[in-house]
Amino acid sequence: EPEEDGPTQKHRVTTKGSDVPQHIDSFEALRERYPVPQRLLANLADNSYKHPTGIQSYGIPILMESRDLAAISPTGTGKTLSYLLPIMSNLGSPASGSNSDAGVGVRAIVLAPTRELAHQIYNECLKLAVGRKWRVILFSKATASTLGDKNVRDKVDIIISTPLRLVASIQEGNLDLNNVRHLVLDEADRMLDSEFLSQVQEIVAACTHPTIQKAVFSATLPAGAEKLAMGMLRNPIRVVVGLKDT
Ligand code: ADP
Ligand code: MG
């Protein structure tokens, strides 16, 4: 469980990059600075998320301001919410909503190295999505096949997937990623190792929207993976959270 005492109590946070947005000390402070839908914040409260963790405190404003981010923070420090909250906030209305002005087709992709991790992210996403008509898809052979229908495809907001499954759908021509505005690599150390790298690169190449925001999250980022990550990101900010007593 993340710390209860506020983000700076137990964690040392360092940032690198230009014009790093001011971190937030509370979830309420978010709403003062950004148009975060009230429902999202209510869903946080309903899940007893009282204070942002270190990576949330720094990472959420960076992503809210449309910057690319490389975030390194230990396991269990709430990295998932750090990217899901900004994505769901920035996407505004679900694509199926009547007043959607964000175009159609999948607008956010989260990649994770295993199906189990993808499933955990999906569950976290569903908690945040309560009360809004988000279409979140945990990508599998079965859900991928439903995307053959354009009416289904156009109403998908967020896809959470392993790389291989997504690449298969791209190659089958069943998935148009031109409208993807947010791409996250979770467990980025693994996503950028030799097992997944070429698949990840294929997905990145398929996401052609000019203002796509990219972010990588990991507990560790070895030099080789970090170099690859920095090559993928545009003018990124790097945030490192370390335990103070280590
Ligand atoms: P990480 O990806 O860094 O390993 P997770 O995103 O899986 O961490 O979060 C770890 C746990 O902490 C999850 O059960 C999550 O629901 C919970 N959690 C995340 N952020 C908060 C918060 N601000 N307050 C309380 N619990 C949180
Ligand atoms: Mg995680």
C-alpha cells in the first residue's frame, strides 16, 4: 500500500527536464489547476485514495500538461493511477458520448508485458471509470475480433494490451491507431528489452497522431532501456522516486 503520510514523507523525488510543472500536494489541488472531471475525483475518494503518492504528485501534473514522461518509481507506489487519471481526464467525454468532439477510434493505449499485468491495469481503469460510459478494452483474441465491426471500433476509448496481441490486430488491418493521443508503456524495462522491443516499435510507428503523448513507467530503467525510452519521447521530463532509507 502506498504511504498514507503524503507524497514527500518517505520518498525522495528528483526531476530532470525543461519547465517541469509544479507537483500537487493533494488530489483537490488538481481540480484547482486542471479541468479534471468531478466524477473522476469522486471515484478516487470512493476507493479511499486520499493522498497522491510521490509519483502521482509529480507525474500527474506533467501528464496533465501534455508532456512526455519517463517515470521511475518503486513497485507498489501507484504508478497505474499516475497515468490513468490524466488519460481519463484529458480524453474528456467517452467516444460514445453524444457531445464527443475528440474524433473516433481508440484514443489511448496502455501496454504491459503480461496479460496478468494488463488485467490489473484494466481493473484500476474500471474503478476510475465508474459512472461514465467509457469503453475500456482488455485486449484479447476475443475482444480483438469484435473490432472487425467499425461501429464497435469507433466507440473504443482505451485499449489495455500486451504488445503481441495488439501487433497482431494491426497486421490484420483491424485496428486504426491514427487517433491515439496517449501511449503508455508500463513496466517499461521489460517493454524495451529484446523480447518486446520490435513489437513496441511497430505499435509506436502505427500511432501517427502528431500530438500523441507518450509515457513510460517502470520500477527500474537500465541504461539501455532508458536510452531507447528517451529516443521515443519528445522533450521528456524524467521523474525518479527513490525510497529515502535506501
Ligand atoms: P505500481 O504500479 O507502482 O506497482 P500500483 O499502481 O499497482 O503500483 O498501485 C499499488 C496499489 O496501491 C494498488 O492497490 C492501488 O489501488 C493502490 N493505490 C494507488 N494509488 C493510491 C493512493 N493514492 N492512495 C491509496 N492507494 C493507492
Ligand atoms: Mg505497475
